[in-house]
Amino acid sequence: MNTIHQYYVYILASKIRGTLYIGMTNDLQRRVYEHKMGIKKGFTFKYGVNRLVYFETFQNVEEAILREKRLKKWNRSWKIELIEKENIRWLDLASDWYDNLLID
């Protein structure tokens, strides 16, 4: 049985053209939720970086890791250009993912 795996490279922002964070995960919905809820008290919690503004999907984990590392080395203007090519208004792409959850 062949299981298809999904991996995601994503960019979070604190606000339009604000602080950026690049990450990689195999469960984008869970990981974004963790960022939004401040479950891990790291960089994204400290700087309020929890708006999903960009993501890419991969089936190969090595490709996803390589893409994440490359994006992290890009200068800021390239990252902003990448985001705005797909999401000109910097909308939170996960804004309606958690509507049915009861969050305390």
C-alpha cells in the first residue's frame, strides 16, 4: 500500500509586510493552529506571527526541507514578492479553518 504524504512549506506574518516566519510541517492545519494558540512559546509567539500568508505543498520531505532552507536564505524583498504574487492583500489563508472549534 502506497501512502501519499503531504509536506508544507509555509510563511506566517504578524501583519501586512510585518515580521515573517518560514516553517515546514506535514500537518499544516495543526501547525498553524499551534502558532495561533501560542502553544510553543518561541519566535512566533514573541512577535505575534500567526497569519498564514503563503504555503507550498510537497510529496517529498527532502524537497520540502530544501525549499524551506532556500526560502530562509532569501532576502526580505524576495519573500515579500513571493507572498504578494499569490496573496496581494496578505489575507490569512487559515482564517476560516477553525470556525467550528471551541477555543477558550
